[in-house]
Amino acid sequence: SRKRLSELVADRSNGIFWLDVDISQLSSSQFRYLTELLVLHEVTVQDCKVEDRTVTDTKMDIFDSYIFCIVDTIRVPQAEASENPSSGVGKDQKREGFAANVRWQTQNMNIILFNDLGGAVTVHDGPMAGPAEVVARLKSAHGGQLPSAEWVMWAMFDVLTTSLVPLLDEIVATVVELDDNAVPIDGPHASSLLEGQTGRTTERHGIAGSGREQKKAYILRKMGVARRRLTKLRGSFTSKLELLARLVQDVIPQTRSMRIHLKAVESEVKWKVQRVQDAQETLQTAYQNYLAYVNLQAAFTSNQANSVLKKITVLLGITTPLNLIASVMGMNVFPLNQVRVSEDEDNVGLFVALLIVMLLTSFLLLYAAKRYRWL
């Protein structure tokens, strides 16, 4: 209630407090009352209300009475949501969900750390798993008592970073699979990437063409999705790394324990950034290998076509002189119609001579084609 909230903020004897606010559950008047009660700057209010879920939007503002941070996480849309809502990754996502090509969305957690009130406020638009996980850690590790307001910020960074690990593991596994199949294997040992999933996926996305062409389109589509999602993950981790570096060095007057906690999260994020970079390099290598394989296939097909055309050309070269002889000798014009080997009209000597000439010409041309390797 408004009365309880006012008492919580105004009475410092209550000690450290943490208030988690889902603005999607508040009316405009309730949200305005909350911002006035907390004396938030209008820039902070605007940042809490406006959220672009297509890009990574992290920042840090330092005001006289509080520190404001935007920490992002990645939300998997419902089309890929699974039995585990905290991570957004399920058993079926490994192949069918991944191939669904649903774009990941960014969801922001706004953290407000008060200098004078000794408390923290987290604001987000819509449900997310971060606050529930922080409450679970608070109950299990500290008996439900907040150690400090800075602890809330550290715990939220840690939880939101950890929530990306299943997505990172899944995309890394997919990149490894793509790298293993960059040069597809034909036959009974072909992997499921090419054999088991291609038909269903290409049907669902309307990829036309032969089986081989569908496999190419499927692999290229999967590489594109992997590249886009790695970029999304890298942006999320990099933004957290920048915020943590600033918090550790300049902003929060932490205790030694809190500094150790924040530096531990910073080290963890650095390691995850390195994993993303390694996966991006592996994906780029797989893409180049796949292009090389496709180029080799195209060259092989072109060579086959050239071989067929070469044989046809040689065949035409052998039959053309025969057609010429037959055409010339078949003209019913003078003097060709007067040519005789003897006076006997029934004599077939000329016909036999022409056949011998034609056969000799064919054999000579065929011998030349074999000798010069035209066939």
C-alpha cells in the first residue's frame, strides 16, 4: 500500500530495504506516486518506462542521492519458451526451437541504489526470473536478512549473468555442430543436422528445391541465426563488463567483501565474453569451410557439364564429315547425277567406295580424339 511504502522509505530505523517493482502491474498514477516518493530524476523515470527490446541498452547515471544502472538480460520469446522459464532453454530447443528462427529480445533490469536511504529498488517491465532468484539466494545464504543495499546490486548482476549461461551453452554446442558438419558427409554416417532435421525444418520454412539444396539452405539459415545470437550475447556480456569495471573502480564505496564479490562477477563475465568470441571465430571458420565446400561442389558440377559437352562436341565432329559426304553425294543435280563407276547401272561400287571413305574418316577422327584426349 502507499502508506506502507511511505513508511518504509521515510523511516530509516527499518534498516536496509529492497523494493522490487514490476511496472507492468502498476497504473500510471501508481507509478507516478512511486517515482515522486523516491524522488527520482525525470531521466531515470523515462529510462524505466521506455525499453527497446531489440538492442542492448545499458547505462549508469550517478545522481546526488542514488546510483542508477540498467542491466540487461535476454528473453527468449514464447515460441521457444520451455519447461524452465528461468533460463528460457528447454530440451526441444536444441534443434527444432533453434531452427524456429525466433529473434531473442532484450529485457532490462533497472537498479536504483540509494546513498542516504540505505536501500535498493529494482524496476522492470514484465515478469523476469532475476528477482525471484535473488530472493531464493537471500533466504538460503542470509536467512532472509539483507546484508547491504550493495548486495542487491551484486546479486542482481550475478543472477542476470548466470541466466545467460544456458543460452550460451546451447549456442556454443550448435556452433560446434555446425563446424563438424561444415563439409557435409553423405551416406549412412551423415549427422542429424543434415539427415534428421532438414526435411521438417525446410518444410516449415518453405525452402523449396531438391534434398541437397534444402540441406544447403538449412545450414546457411542456421549459421545466420547463430551469428545473430552470438552478437546478441556478446553485446549483453560486454555491457555488463563495462558497468562492473566502473562499479569496482570508481562508484560504490564497497566493503572489501563486496569488492571481492563484484570482481568475481567481472571475472566470470570476462570468461563468458571469451567463450562468445571463440564461438564467433569457430562459426566464421565453419562458414568459410562451408563456402569452400559449396564452391568445390559447383566446380565439380561444372566439370561434369563440360565433360558431357566435350563428348557431344567430339561426336558432332565425327559425324559432321559423314553428313557432308552424304549430303553432297545425295544431290540430284548435274554432274553428280551422272557419276558412274561403270556402265552397268546395277553396279554398287560407288556406294561401297563412299561407305569405305566414310568409315575411314570416322575411324581417323575417333583415333585423333583418343590420341589428343578429347574423349
